Amino acid sequence: GDEMKDVSKEDIVVLMSMYGDFEQVGSLGKKYLSDDKQIMVDSGDIVLYNNSNIVLFYASNAWSYTRLGKMDLSKNEVVDLLSNGNITIRISR
């Protein structure tokens, strides 16, 4: 029989674009609850911006974001990964 697909368990694939020499930003395609605060972010930080964009940093910036997490990589690894052109990320649930 046809199995019901649990969409909530599917991975989210996000096309990211380089922006401002310090981040990669991509649309999540829907709005999420946020708790934006003026914060300082640095290499490896992951935040939600404007309720619907995920941002990965490879340098520091200060703006209003909702903090989501941090990459478990060295600063050099983060810079190598994020500063050499647009990337695609996969968020597994």
C-alpha cells in the first residue's frame, strides 16, 4: 500500500550564498519562531535571521539574530568551507 510520508522527518536542503565577506546565507523557505537579539557572532556560529534565513559565519559580525548553534570545526576549517564560493547545506532532523 501507499505509505504516508512524514515530511517533518525529511532533510531540509538549503542553497547558500556568500554575503559581505563574512557569511553564507540561505532561505529556509518558511518562517520559524525567533528570539532576535543584538549579538556579536564569530567564525562557526549558526543563526536564524529574519525568521526564515539560516546564516553560517566565517568571520565576525554584530546584528540582530537568533542563535542556533556553532560548527564543531576550527576557525581555519570554517574559513576553508565557507569563504570559497556558494555552498549547499543539508539539515537532518
